[in-house]
Amino acid sequence: MLNRIVVVGAAAAGLTAVETLRAKGYEGELTLVGDERHPPYDRPPLSKELLNPGWEPPSTWLRKEDVLAAVDADLRLGCRATGLDPAARTVTLSTGERLPYDAAIIATGLRPRRLPCGDGLRGVHVLRSLDDAVRLREALATGPRVAVIGAGFLGAEIAATARGAGLDVTLIDTNAQPLARQVGAEIGGLVAGLHRDHGVRLVLGADVVGMARDGAGVRGVLLADGTTVDADLVVVAIGSEPAVDWLADSGLPLGDGVLCDAYCRAAPGVWAAGDVANWPHPMVAGARVRLEQRTNAAQQAMAVVANLLAGDGGARPYTPVPFGWTHQFGEKIQTVGWCPPDARTEIISGSTADREFVAAYHRDGVLVGGLGWNSARGLRQCRQLLGRPSSELSATTAGV
């Protein structure tokens, strides 16, 4: 019997979980724990709109206060979970309080990776939380020379936003192209061209070894080849890791996140959703996946609630089609499925010169992913054929 449910993590996945529980008729005690003081907010705008003047923190809130109150959940904001005991079925908070549960949903998301050489140095920033974004926006408003370390989605978006504000921007990465890990070298080269066309300085294939200091502040980024990238502000965007440190003594299976079964269950009565969840997905030949995507956060939370309420007899494996997007310099790039760097990339429609096209990703003769650059409609065809032999896509695009 489910009378008490605790959801740990008050971002998109956690909020969706509590709302879905109520929508599906759960009437018992419901607690939502979040380590930030803010109401649940959306993260994608943090690297784009919120860094510009005119946007304020409430613009990112996922729900208005009256809508949030109507969920009828005990909101524990600004309160960190420090432990979970699956045997006793309790969640321990930073206040020392223990919350008993019949079911717990872990949705604690990610924490940014940091460089030890610059951690704590004035002028060195990371971007994960709303408070991070506000601090970064205030620093950008002073007109600094900006260096962004890491040319994944987050780093490239920050670089584009800063350059769009007229700032001097350098984007640094160990790979030969931006977004190389996310979409491969061919499309990464097009992203590089986009940034160069807008005046971003690219330093690629470079290893960061330290920070040049001016007292307690940063004045540049030191590279392995002995050169220095001058900067008054440095943003470290070298990826994130699942926020599972609070679960170290729980006995739950941990690895790259909370290791779950196909139903997103980590242990009896314990489930995981969003960026922190790691589970087997049939589209990748039985391998485990963990998706850092806004759409997945909500979809997985809804799937977890459905499985939690259905019980063992009615639970269904969670098998989403990944979907992500990035906006840079007014360009909209969307992905479906998997776009691994080792896949064969094929432009199946449109023109890369016009920056309006669809690219298909093939691995071992199978269509595994697609990318649409200003081409959302064309991307739907890839989505429909994911997991099918590449020859089927070739047949449908013949003559295009």
C-alpha cells in the first residue's frame, strides 16, 4: 500500500513526478525535496536567454506559485538529501530529519565537473544552477574577455550567447571540432564554421593545464603548448556527473548514475528518473544509457510513476527515443536517437551550405540517429525509421 512517497530532486523530473502522481489519483502523503531555494525551474534557458538582460529568474520557473501549491505536496526547498536507507525506507535530510517512505523517486540530476586548477579563483565560473546563471550574467555585464573551456552543447551555447552580446570570446576544447563527442566530426566542423562566422575564436585540440592569475582573480587560461588565452572571465563547461554522492552508503547500485532495471527501478520501492537514471535500452543492443535531455526528464518521470503505481504485473520497460536540441546564433539544431562520433554520417536532404539540412547516422548498417539543422520537418523521417536497416532510408530518400 502506497501512503507516503518521497521525491528527491525538485527540477523537471521531480516536479513532473509529483504532478503525475496526483494526476493519476494518488492521494497519500507526497514530499518533494530540493537542495535549491528556488521553485522548480527550467534549465535550458540558463545558457541562453537568462544570460541576457531582460530575463529574470522567475521567467525560468516551471510553474506559477498557485499552480505549484495546487499539487498538494510538502515542498522541502533549500534542503539537501544526505542519505537513503532502502531497508528502513527512509530519506535523511541535511537537517537531520528522516522522511519515511513507501516509495522513493530519485531525480537529483547532475553536478558540473570542475577543473582543480581554477576552482575557487575569482572570475572562474561553472553553469548548472539558476544561481550560477545569475552570477555569470552579472559578470558578463562588465564586458570581460571570455574564455569557455569545453565545446559541448553547454559550452558552445554559452560562447554563442556571450558573443551575441558583443563580447570577445574564445572557445577551447581538446577535440578537433566543437560538439565532436555529441554529433561527430563532420557536423562539428559545421558548428565550428558557424562560430567562426560570428567572430568566436576557436582553440581546438588543446589541453588546459592551468589558469594565469592576477592576485585572487583569473587573467587567462594556460595551455599545454605553452600559450595563454587571455581572459578576464572563464567558464568551465567540461561536462557533468550524476549527483549520487548522497547515496554512497545506501547500498543502491551506482555507476554512471543510479543503475536501474528496464523499468527504472533501482531497488524495491526505489526508482530513478532524469539525468541521474541509468538503465538498459534495447535500441543500443542491451547497453545501459543515461540521457541528459530535457525531454527525457519529463518522459521518464511519467514512466516511473506509471510503473510505480502499476506494480510488478503492469510495469512496462522504458524505451524512449532520445530527442535533444541546441540554439546557437539563431540556428536550431535538433537530434533524435543516437548520433555517436563513430557512426557514418550522411546528408539526406537539404544543403549544409545553406545551413538547412538533415543528417542520418548509420552504424553497422542500421539507422541509429538523425540531426536536423533548421529542418525539424525533415527530421521526422529519420525518427520513423530509427532502428531499421539503413537501406530502407536510402530507398525513401532516392532522388531527393
